[in-house]
Amino acid sequence: SKQAQLMEVLKKEVRAMLIAAKAGLTPQQLEEQYMAMVCKPLPLHSLGFQSTLELVTQMPEVVRICPKDDTLILKAIADDSTKGIAKLVANQKVKTRKASKKTATKTNAAFPTKNFKNPQRFQTLSARTPVLPAGVKAELQDLLSSSPILLTDLDQAFLRRFGRAFPYRQYGFLSIFEVLRSMSDSIAVEQTKAGSLLVLRKYLANQIEQEEVPQAACAAEMAPLEPTCETESFYQAAPPMDLEPVQTQTVDLSDHVKQKESVKMIVSITGKVFIQVCPIHWDSLIFTPEIPPDAVQNRSLCSLPLLKRRCLVGVIVEFVVSPSQFYIHICSTEASYKLQDLMFEMRHVYSHKVASDRYIMPESAVRPGQLCCVMVSKWWYRVIIHRVINEQEVEVFCADYGHLQIVQKSWLRFLKCPYLKLPAQAIPCSLAWVKPVEGMWSSAAILLFKHLCHFKELVGIVDEYVDGVLYLFLCDTSTKEDVYFHTVLRDMGYADICGENIPSQEFQELNPSALYVQPSGKQGSAEMVEPDLCLQQESRDAHSETASLKLRGAEL
């Protein structure tokens, strides 16, 4: 597979970089050296990893992880083809120059890092220090002002925001890390489990102030104010004034805070301090949480394009209510990877608290029809709010899997705009040409249908669409003889076979896909399109004519 090939290439590259580093590298240094050598970040997302440390733990034959002080050092494990190089590197003598030490010290002081000591940078020091134009600096600061961004996502985020790639090389920088060092006064790099996170220092300062304000408000005692030299010179130079004596009384600050009053301190020119209690008009204060500019607010997901009639498709049934109401996924390597990559990406972004907190939904945004995302069992799913149950809970529709679920409001987050591109993957379906014997599907019929569908890749034969619902025949080809589900239901006495598709009563009562998912652009045309996802295997095409004959009347 492509992932296995990518992993093998990556192992060779990682081994080569670690062998060249006699003292080993920290995970962050490995990220930097890979970026400098390959000019792109480590392919963590493509391989399904969330951090560099998680990646190297899956390379036990390549990387040895050595704890040192308060950090981890990665060292190479040489193979037969690299033992000679490793021996040469081990026997090298390290020569240092005073000038180099001074340069390294200045560099480290300007760009402090966490959790490692004496970092060895994989970089070329130029005679002239590059300078980033003020306009580009402002763009970077503007990009990070809405929310922190992982280093691996910086290039894509810059491209989406400004419509062009980040052109740091044309300004004389050899890598993105040199750019970050030049902006260390305004951008900080924090090490997280997900990787290096870029945070605007102004954002960190605001967080520190927010943490300090409650502590200051809750202080029961106030330190006495001593007049400064400037204050003393001021009132000593002032002309004498007749001041009336002021009676003072003890003020319990905690009581006034409870009574929603503020305390104002007034310093007179004589150096005396007076405390004035002022009521706060809370009605005039409106707290409006800031919504990130890339948060989805008034948009909807699109559906997949229509399938051509009588085409054969590989399907997996994801969620079943009855044979007349179920949801499928189209079996396709490309489609599976896209949904998997999306879920990995969402988990990668929203799992970091700083980034996740930026996308918390205010109460005004929690309303039916709002597209958002929710975390369930440590994974993030794209959902649409179906109804608000109470102050703590909402019912949501999972557009990629087809089910309704009750979740906590606190689990909801705004969906980022890039995650809107992939169409909703769940297709609402009904079994073609069947109806329940008793007017409604019995529990036994539903249980049998679930058993037939359970975690199997099936062949679907597309019949038609009715009111946005796909009617298709399902066939299990994994046995010696093909098993058609409508035939099994009929033979068990649960269904009658009719020559037409009767609109699903369940979908008529509630079809969340029709309510919340917009038709695909291709669905606007009268002619249906042959999907790229249709099965092309000769073994399944061989069954097409036989299946059509059976469905045209052999079993009626």
C-alpha cells in the first residue's frame, strides 16, 4: 500500500538524519531537520500519527529512545548498510569555536525552547540576518490572532487565508524555523502531544491576565500604598490648602463584591487613600464571545452525486432502523481515505485545549439546523443539531454515519470551514421492491436484516431514487451462492415482493438528510452520472446480467 511504501522511505530518512547526529536529536529537532532536508513537515497525518514521538515508537528497528534529564533523545539503530557510516560518525571529534558558541548562545536566547538543553540546530548561518517585511509579519500575526495553529498546518492555513503560499525563502530564510526565530518577540512555540503549536504572545498575555484578575479580586487584604518620589514632590510643591477632616470606616471588600459593587481608590494630593464603593450597572454590559472567522455558521454539507441506475456498487451498511430505512457507505479506497483523513485531522486539531476552546459554541449558536462537530469516544464527528432537549443536552444527526444521538452541549464545537468540503458520506436507503407483510416491519424482520448486513461488504444494485432516498437491492457475494436480501425476507415470511418501490414510511416521518444536507451540484441536472465509485471488478460485473434477470421477475 501507499502508506507502507511511505513508511519504508521515512524510516531510511529518519535513520540517515539520526546517524549524522552523534549526540542524537530531540523529537522537535528531528521535525526541524526533516523540514530543512526535505522542505516539508513529517507526514504524520498521512500515516495516522498525532505526534513525532508516536511515530518513532513505531520504528523500534530504526530509533532508540533514550531518556535524558527532562527530555527524550532519539538515536539511530544502524543496519547492515549503515554500520560503517555510524562508526565513522562515532569516531569523529567535535570541534567547537568560541565564535560559534557565542552565536549559538545568542540564537538560543532569542528563540527559547522547552524541555531540552543545548539544542544543536541543523541550519546554515548566513553572514547577513534575513528580515521579514512588516506586511508579512502582520499577516502572520493576523493568522494567529483567531486561534493557535500547529506548525504542520501553517502552510495550508496561510494559503487558505491569503490565497498564496508563505514566501519565506524569497526573503533569505532557509527554513520556517528561522522565520519563527526572527519573530520570537511576537510568536511563541509550545510543545504539545500533537506537535509544535504556534501561539501569538499577545494571546498568552491575555490568558495570564485573565488568570490573575480573579486572584486580585478575591484578595481580602490590600497592601498599604506608599507614596512614590514623584507623588511626594508633587504635594510638597503644591500650595497649602484647607482640607476638611475626612472620617473613614472599615470596608469589607468581599461583601461589596457579592453585592455587585466595584471599589474605586482615590489618592488625594496629601497622600491619603480613600476607598469609594460604586455600583456596577450589569444591564449595560454585554459579553459577546468572539467567533473565529473560519467557523461554519450558515452553511450546509452537500450530498454525494447520484448513482446511475442498475450500476453495481460495493457498500457497507452503517446504520439500520429497518429494511425501509438504513444508511450506507460506498466502498471505495479514495472515499474511505478521505473520511479517515478528515477524522484524523479533526482529532488532531480539536484535541488541543487552546485550539478547541476557541471553537466553543455560545448558547445563541446552539439551534436546530446548525452544522458543527462533536467529540464521542475521543473522535470528532460532523453533525447537525436536530433539536435542543434541555439546557444541557441536544440531539444531533451524524451526517457521515446516518444516526441520531443525544450529546452534551459542552461537547459541541464550531466546525472549521475546511472540513465542509467533503460531502456527507452517509446515503439514506431503502430495500427495493419489498414491503412488510404486516404493514410495519416486525422486530424479527429488523433483527434478521441487521444480521444479514452486519459488518459485511455487500454488492448494491441501484434501482432508483424516490424523494432523495436511494432504493437498491442488496446481495451478499461472499458465499458460494449469491444471497439476495429481499428474497431472504420473503422466504422467512417477513416481506412481500412487489414490482415497484413504495415510499418509505419511516423516511416520510423523518429524513434528516433531506432536512439538513444540500443536494450535490451534479444532482441539479436531469441526467444521472456514472459514479467513479461503481465496482469495476470483472467478477462482480459477471453477475450483472444474472442479477438483472432475477430482479425483473424471476422471484416475483
